[in-house]
Amino acid sequence: MQFRILRNYAIYLFTSITLLNCGSTEENSIEQTAGTVKVNGSDTLIFAELLTRDAKLSGDEFKKIQSKFRTNRNKYNKDKTDFASLLKVVEVYIYEARVTGEHPHYYSAALNTLNWMLNQESSLTKDQKFNSLFYKATVLLSQHRFNEALETGKEALELNDFNSGIYGVLVDANVEIGNYEEAVKMADKMIEIRPDLRSYSRISYLREIYGDVKGAKSAMIGAVKTGDPISEYTCWGLKTLGEIYESEGELDSAATCYEITLERRPNYPFGIAGLAKIQAKKGNTEEALKLYNEALEILPEIGFNIDVANLKMKQGKLENKEATINEIETMFKEDIESGHNMDLEYANFLYTFKDDYDAALALALKEHKNRANNIDVNKTLAFIYYGKKDIKNADKHLKVAMATGKKDAELFYLKGLIENDNKLIEKSLAMNPYQSHQFLKEKK
């Protein structure tokens, strides 16, 4: 089972934030302590510190980030009505969360600032309120708080229905809740307003959901072509294109996508981890582990840790399984305590690594209450119920997961097991011979 633990919400969250024209070019050092701003003599807004990046993620871009943060923070300190500068500080928080993986720190900082701003509603312009709601919805998506993101996005839409980015938020929220038809409507409006990296990437994902893999690849190629070649967002699109190829077992094409991301952004951790997955599927375990460790040195991504543990466990090289599991569970706890909803990801972890199907089921059902038609939620429930030998419920959730016609090889494999149909299993393995879920042995 492939884990979908990603740093910002999901594969297609491309915000409208830009880091060009970041501000002054003054000395690029920055304080590592928080500052406070007094408002009306009582209310206090605390600026979270800007954390030092890993050396491999530093460089000219981080210098611009530092300058943008410092310049806009200072502007606001001088003029407490300068909410435009405060929004630019939020942009830095959101971007740094993407790049560094320091989600608990930066997303909490962004939400605290945005909620504080929205409490000053009477002092905000219409555009400032819109952007505050837009950015808040973006962060809520990143924290997997999809229903809250949808409501916040709708509130923003009432203020501005000509902004393509807010339609992107509504696409993402509806996809995760399982409202796929509504997501298509929002995507159509988004691409009509602005056919760019963000809109094409969402079209790609929706085509994939509806079983049009060829169309999904075409749209993602179009997305990548419209983006700034060296931007993190474009490289994320390339990484996602690689994952589409990988889902079909086209490992060499996937590897090419990951390699291009590293040419454009040296030390890009998701490109390195992508190549690690390819090496693992080709049976080159030591090279895969080496690459995963290289990615982890740059970015503390929980998904990388899970991939490493999974690979070692399958190879019989997980020497201290309990300690590894405890370490990953600590990472889950940190994300959860910061406001990140990890119920679905934690459910997958529990039954995969701990064979704890009961605890996994409780978490997955909790998620199901909030997004009953979501493909990933129902896929997880189908696998959990099958592991519990509850074939009736496994089949019920499998049908929901396959309702849109998505060509997911693992779903076809499970369907073959449930229906005792070897032809379906063979079809699944022809679609993707590199599956890694725990029920592969049942076929053998």
C-alpha cells in the first residue's frame, strides 16, 4: 500500500504565492527569536521565527525569503494598519512549510497570523479579507482539514469569484471530500480564468480519478510546460508526473521525471526520494536506502521514514522494528498535535506495520464520516476489512473506491481476491507489476 503522506495537502496544491521581487537586498542574516507586536495596547500578534534551512536547501532563494520576511515584518512593525505586509509574511510561512517540511512550526504560524487578521475584519479591505480566507483555506487543506477548507473557500469565493486560485482550493477540497462532480465544475471555472500550472495540474488529477491516465499525463505535461522551470511548484508537477508513470509500472519514464527535478533544483528531496522508489522496485535495496537517507538528511518527511521502514521490513533488514515504529509514531503525534489531521495515514500505518486492524478501522471509519465518497478512504477501508476477513464490507467499500473508473492496480488486485478471479489479478499485475501491498502473497 502506497502512503499518501505529503507535505502540503496533496499532490496538486499549487498556491498563487510568488517569491519574486522579494523586497530589499539588505544584509541577509535574520534573527532566530520571535518578536511581538502590540495592537491597540492589548492584543498581541507573535511573529514565529524563520527557521534556518538545511544547508542543501539554502542558497539565493532562501536569501530572498529572508529578505521578504524581514522587510514585511518591519513594515508592519512601523505601521500596524499595513495588513498587506502581514499577508506577505504569511506567504513566507506557507512557502517554507512546503520547502522545509517543518509543518508544525510554519502552518501553526500561518494560521495564528491569519486568524488574528480575520479578527481585525473591520480594518481589512475586501481584497485583504479575501486573501486571508484564501490562504487560510490553503493551510487547512495542507493540514487535511478538508471540510473546514471547503467552507472557508466558499466564504472567500463570495468576496471574489474571478480569482483562479480560490477555485483551485475548491477543487482540492471537493476531491478530498469525494465530491468529484463538483470538483470538475470548479476545475472548469479555474482553467477558464487562468490556464496555467495550477489549473492544468488539477485537470490531470481529475482525469486520473476518472480513469483517463493518458489524458492525465498529457495535462500534467502541459502543466509543467507552463510553469517556471526552476520553481518548486513546477518540480512538484514533474514529481507528480513521475508518479503517474510509476503507477503504470513505467519506471524508466518515472525516473526521468525525477532526474529532471534534480537538474532544475539540485538536492530536491522529493526527486531524490522518487529515484529511491525506482531503485527499490528494481530490487536495488542498498542504493534505494542510500537515496532515502540522502533525502531525509535534507527534509524530515514522515513519508520517507515510512518508505524506509517498509523497504527494510520486506528485506528482513529492519533490525529494531519496535524502535522504528515508535519513532514514526512520534512523528505522527507531532503533526497531530499541531492541528494536522492524520487519521487516514495513521490507519494505513497501523495495519501495515503493526497488524492492528481494529485501531486502523476505528480511525478510517472516523475519516469516512467526514468524506464518505473519497476514493482513498474507501480503498483503505476495503483493505482493512479484507485483512479482518470481512469480505462483505471490503466489497462494499471497494465498489465505492472504483465508482469513478480510476485505474488503480491495487484496487483491481483486491477485487480479484474478493471475487476469486485470477484474470483480474493478472490484469492488475499487468497494469502495475511493482505493487507492494501485504496481500500479494495470497495470490502466490
